[in-house]
Amino acid sequence: MGGSASSDKFGKIFVKTEKNVYFPGETVSGWIFLNIVQVYPGSTLEIKIKGKEVLEIFKKAEEQTQGGVVSSKTKKNLVVETEKHENIFYHHKMPIYAFDTKKKGIQPGQYMFPFSFLLQSYLPGSFEYKDEDVRARIYYKIKAHIIPDLKPKEPHMKFTQKVMLREKHKSNITKTVFTGIYKTLWCLSSGRTNVSFEFDKDHYTPNDRFTMNIEVDNSTSSIPIQQFLLFIIAKFTFTTKDGRSMTKERNMAKRVFPGVPAGGRLMDDKKIFVELLMKDEKDVYFPASVHANLIQCDYFVELSYIYPQSKTVCFSGYNGERLPFTMITGENLANSSVATPNNWNPTVFPATNLLLTDAYLYKINQEQLTMGAPKQSESTVADDDEKAKLNTEN
């Protein structure tokens, strides 16, 4: 995974996790690597674990650039204002190791500190989405940090490592049957159409192959079906911290295929087989399904069919059904490359199993007050290090 490190005259510090991607409820295992080249005036190695969601809403408005009466010659500029909402829902800080302060700092040497911690089962997955109206992100970071408490004017030693989570998918129904009825001018039925469709699984990743079988029984209908439409739909719900909601739907993929004549049947070995590739392209990106406080994303397969349009029709047009499925993030980020020094032979310390309880919540800024996740405690005051980072983090 990608990370950012500090490097200075005292040496370097790194974090590396065992895996690229984790599910909520799994155990994260990793290592903190510390290479000290001269005595560092710090005493305690700490680890911070943070989960955060960021919602940015872009508001567009025209701004008049000339004073006076508005006319056809008046120039206008398009101004974009950004409304930003943040929610830190996961924020723990724990000591990993306390060095002997009698030695006036951390002595030169190479050190390795294994650690592990259990991710709570309710955590939302990592997420990234942007369009002309909104940008939304959910991310997780692990930070190793040594404060120069013995000489506060010296630089901090720190490294931030990103960790990706995949939200656990819920079991979804992958098969359904629905009926369409075509009625004439006097609302008399011209028969029924029964449609059954089934897709191969209830969760996908980008670049997966989606397949569907469709069976159609139009044998009791005197009206043909013009065509079938298949959509892959992403539904986004964005909620501000003051409770305002915005819902957007986006067609991620579409297939159109021929219908069936009046009295016709496409069943058993004549059923329709549909296949499409859920491919991330330049203009279509499949973000993950996610359910957080500010950001939610759900996916649906929608199959519909179209009856012929007519002035003598009381009801025609759209008949369709949606079934949900889960999109799991497909990003494959490589672990950070730890540039170990020559003759790397560290002292390996006993593994630390971190218990992320409320006792180790670190304080956060009032402006980023956590809305919490289920069963997550809240806190309101920032520590100096976190406060200094508020306006610089991505």
C-alpha cells in the first residue's frame, strides 16, 4: 500500500501491513521498521489508526463581473464553491514501545516491532467517487509516530500507511419473476407477459464478467415485446452533517436486445443469454458498494421491456424489475516498498496485539466531530498533532 514517510538526520521509520486489502472483522498484521543513525530525543513509539469519510459538494453559480445594469454585454464567470463535510469514525492511538529515557533518547540501531489489531465488523469499506457535483472518499490510515519529547524543537519521526477495506457483502437474491399487462384504450387486457431473469452471483468486482439468463413467456399476450433493456445502476446517497440528503443514479452499463413476438416463448434452451464486462474505463468507474454515515452506494441490475407505443393504449411502455448486488472494490494497490539500509539486521521486539477499545480513542477537532459508526464512541477536542494536520490531509 502507499505510504508517506519522514526522513531526517536521525534516521527513518516505516510501516508495512501483511496484506493489501482487509475485510471488517479481520485481523490486520504488520511491522514498524525503525532505523536510527544517531540518538533520537524521543521516548515512546506510538501507533495511530484512523478511518475517515470526506464529502465535498460543488455548488456552481454565475458571478457578474461588471457593475451596473445587466445587459447582453455583461460578462459572467462560473464560480464553484465547495461545501465540505468530514467524519472521523475510527480513531485510536496506542503506545507500542517505551524506550529507556535514562539513555537520553533512542540509541542508534535497527528495530522491528510486529503488531496486530482486530478490525471491528461494522466498519464501512474504502471508497472513492467524483463527478461534476460531488467528491466522496472513505479511507483508512495507520501512522507510526515518535514525538521528540526530550527535545521538542527537533523533527517528529512518523510514517503514514494507507490500508484498504472491502465492505462485507450481504447475500442478495439473484433471481426474480415479474409480470407485465398490456391494456387497450378501454383498459381491456390484451394478455400477460411473464419474465424471469437470473444472474450468476450476488457480488462482483470491476472487470468481472456479468452473465444473466432471461426466460420470457408471452404466449397469452396478443401484443409483441419490442425490446429488452438491461441496466447496471449505481445509486448514490450523500448526506451532509446537518442531515440534508442528495440521491443520484448513474447507468454504469447498458444492453439492448430484441424482444419476442405476440404468443411467443423464449424458455429452456431458447432462453436469452446476456453477458457484459464490468470494466473500469476512462469515463466509467465502478466505485465500491458502501454504507457509511455521509456516503452510501448501492448497485442494482434492472431488466425492463418495452411494448409498442400506440394512441389506443391505456397502459403500455415500461415494465421492469430491479435486484440488488454488491460491488467490491477491485483496486490492487501494492504494499509500500520499505527501503531497508545495508546490512539490515534489526532487533525484533515481541509482537504487540492492540486492543482498540474506547480507552485508546484519541481526541479530534470539533469541526470533524465524529458522527460515529454503530457502537462507536464520540470525542470532541483535538490533540496538537492531529489539529496541525486537519487542513493538509487528502
